[in-house]
Amino acid sequence: MALHAVVTGANRGIGLEVARGLLARGWQVTAVVRSDETGQAVTRALGAVRVVTGPLDELSQVRRVGATLLEGPPISALVHNAGVWPSARVLTVDGLEQAFAVNHLAPFLLNHLLGAHLANARVVQVSAGLAVKGRVDLERTPRGDDFSALRTYATTKLCNLALTNRWVSSFAAKGSSYAAVHPGVIRTGLGDRRGPLGWLLRLAKRGWKSPEEGGANVVKVVAAEGERGCWFDEARPAPLPSAAADPMLADALWRQAASLCAIAAP
Ligand SMILES: NC(=O)c1ccc[n+]([C@@H]2O[C@H](COP(=O)([O-])OP(=O)(O)OC[C@H]3O[C@@H](n4cnc5c(N)ncnc54)[C@H](OP(=O)(O)O)[C@@H]3O)[C@@H](O)[C@H]2O)c1
């Protein structure tokens, strides 16, 4: 039976190329996308892939996505790729800042919902080198009370990356492996916005690497090519950045995420 990968945010950008790259290697792919409309875009781009829809900024929808995934084929790889760089503070239906919900809580909850059902699987988090620029404020970050159009993305990516060592241990105990990867600085729609900053960003992006290059870096980590490790900088193993290796921060974020997701902290 073909290996089966679940890829979130597979309808465009890096996620689409991860899905395409895995399909080219003979994997079966389930694309997790926000809506039926984006699901149709994936099918048009990739052909026969299984599509599971649900916005990842709503905890109840993440739970529904997790339950639907468990009804599908056994998962060999889970790729948390969906991400958002918000230009304004937007609160979700759960009252959380949207990037905190999508970049940090959705992967956390999916790992909990699916983790016990994975066997000998590979879990890969598409992270960002910019995580080291994050400043986590445990009180204010979840609801975006410290919102910054420039820093919130990095902060929510740091929240997520700070849990790397916890996930490595947790998945190892279940016979699976976990790694985070910076895909490169890639020309996608991430962070697109109006105004002078948006114009400057679009100009800068012209010199950035292609989505295909970003996707290929992630695919290498999914396929566990190269040396073992838990942090990959464009597919090269590297030491986990010190900002993300603080066990006290990890512990606090883990307990907070479990509480926000209303699950028992293991
Ligand atoms: N591009 C870079 O230079 C770069 C660098 C470092 C890390 N990364 C990381 O790479 C990953 C992919 O980013 P990208 O550059 O490919 O960005 P992108 O082109 O903007 O794609 C983002 C993906 O995430 C999905 N997504 C966002 N919010 C969602 C939500 N609430 N519910 C469901 N899906 C949602 C989007 O779906 P919709 O189409 O429905 O919005 C889209 O599929 C992200 O985790 C990002 O942080 C990117």
C-alpha cells in the first residue's frame, strides 16, 4: 500500500508543492484545506487527492478535521504547513488571535487528536527561521493583546517551535518521529497586504526562491532524507535555535495550549 501523507494548507504556496512532490514520489495525499472552493483548486492542480475541508482557526473545526482524518487511510506522514502572517489583529470565534490559532494551536490539537493513532509515522512542522524574532507573552499573545503586524507571525511561530523537544519525545514514545523545518524564504502569498509595505514586500519577493524549492525542502524532511535531527534549515539539520529550546517556556506553552484546547495536559 502507498505511503499516505496528510498536508495542511495544500491548496497553494509551499503546501501545494509539498503535496505535488509527495505524489510524484508515489505517496497518497490527503489535502487539508479551508473550504470546498479551495478543495476544488487542489483537485484541479493535482488530480486525484483526498480532500478534507475545515478552517484551522476554529478549535471545533480542527477537532472535526482530526476526526475525519481518522476515518481515512492510516497516516504515514502528517505535515503541518498551513500558516498565516496577519496584517491586523483578528480574533477567531474562540476569541484567540488568528495566527496564534492557526500557527500554534491547530498543529498542537491535531497532534493530540491524531498522535495516539499514528504508528511509525513522520510528523513535520513547517516552521520559520523568523521564529527566533518572536517575543512570547503568555498573558497577551493568545488574544493578540501584544499584536504587531511585523512581530506576531514570528511570535506565534516561536510558540509552535518551542514545543519541538516535547513533540520529539512524545512521538518517539509512540514509535513515530517529529521534526520542524524552515522551508527557505519563498515567493508565496504569505503576508501579502495592501499599502506601501505590501508593495515593498511584493518587490522583495521577486528575488525569493520558488514555491517548488520550498516544497522540495519540506519533502526531503518528510522522507527523512539526510541526517536525523529535529530542526532543519532548508532541509539541512541544524541545532534547534536557543530561543526555541527553553524547557520552561515549552512547559508553560504546552500547559496553556492544552488548557485552551480543553484537553488534559499529558
Ligand atoms: N513563504 C515563506 O518564505 C515562508 C518562510 C518560512 C516559513 N513559511 C511557512 O510555510 C508555510 C506555508 O506558507 P506559504 O508561504 O506557502 O504561505 P501561503 O501561500 O500564504 O499559504 C498558506 C496556506 O495556509 C492556509 N491557511 C491559512 N490560514 C488558514 C486557516 N485559517 N484555515 C485553513 N488553512 C489556512 C492557506 O489557505 P487559504 O488559501 O484558504 O488561505 C494556504 O493554504 C507556513 O506555515 C509559513 O509560516 C513560509
